[in-house]
Amino acid sequence: MNIDENIRGADGGSFDLTLLANFVHQVVNPLNGVAGTLDNLASGVVKEEVRRTQRLNAARAQIEQCITLMRNLAFLAQGSGGVADQDRRQVVIPQVIIESAMFFQEEGKSKSIEISLDERWDQNRIFGHPELIRQVLMNIFDNCIKYGKRESIVKVNQWVKLNEPTAIVQIESESEYPVLNDDLVRVFELGFRGRNARQVVASGTGLGMYICKQIVEKTHGGSLIMQSKGSNGLVTTLKFPRAEKG
């Protein structure tokens, strides 16, 4: 018996079973890793303090990956509406970048990939929703590490335009495999995964970049673009209005 990939929900909308299957797979895998780590620690298999700390940090990163996926699904389920003014507040850009990058330190070390922030002392600010902005950056950094070239540097720059209240965050990275221009055109489509991503990880949700686009553009009135740089390079540029120079 064949089951239609799209099932009608109670509200008449369609539900994509393939998307759900991919989502469950992406959540279950890191949770299994956390469970295995906890079992090893509890049974005393890992005795050295340094290794125990490394395993705990890795488990923490895996849990954070699951949280990011859940936030993506929750944002998708709630719709991509705007943020009320009472929910907005000042967001210090270098601070939210550092907070987002820290969750990928262990995975980055395993591939010798470093996230490097320039202008970290320029306390530029934007008026927005801090948790959603953090979600955007975590989705992007997750891709940079997961699909990134080993022994590479993810370069992050942030500044506010002269004579214009617009903040720019630019992230340069290198992919393990070349990113095709045809894929770049579709990278923000719901459920889409580029061929370079499928070469590294067979399955995925295709939610991350779509949700980043919704949060930056529809929720904050900014813009988000991704461009190629050379054969394997990528430049992701985020622009946010209502910015103040630090």
C-alpha cells in the first residue's frame, strides 16, 4: 500500500511526511549520541577527566543541535509573523554572534574548523528579537561546520553602515564540496537541500535556511543573501534595520 507523501491535517492543510521523517531522523541521531555518552560516563568507561569533559561538551553540543531543530519546527508551525514591539529589545551584535558560535566549538574542533569574529569590540546593536536572531546565526553556523571544509576558518564581520541605521553581519566559509549556482538560487526554499549538502549528510530537514530568511526578512524587515566566492567559498550576508553603532 502506498501512502501519499502529503496527508491532510484537521485544518485542511497538507503535512509532508518526508519532511517529518527527515526531521525525526535529525533529532534522534544526536539524542542517541547523548544517550551513549551518558551511558559511558555512568558506567565508568571513560575515566580520564579530560576525556570526560570532552564527551560532556560534545553531548551538550548535540543537545543544542536538537533544541535548534525544535525551534525551527516551532517557528514553522507558528507561522512567520512579525514581532511585537514589546517583544523587541536591544541586541548587542558581537555578543549574540559569540553566544551562537560557542555551541559549535566541539564539533568545529573535530574538523579543525574555527569560527573567527572580527570587530568583536565594536558593540553595535540592533532592535529586534534576540532569541530569533540567535536562531538564525546558529542555523548558519551549524551549516558552516556540518558542511564545511576541514582545516578552514569561518570569518565573521559585523558593522553598521555610515549615515544609515543598517547593521551588516557577513559570514565567509568554505564548503567541503563545491556549491552549484543552481542550488544557491534555491537555498532558501522550504525543504530544499543542495547537492553539496547531500554529499556530506544524506538526509536533512531543509528547514534551516528557509527559516533564517523568514526571521531576517519578514520578522525583522532586513535581508539575507548567499553568494558564491571561488569554487568552494560562500558569503552569507545579513542586513538588519534599526541599528545603532557601538
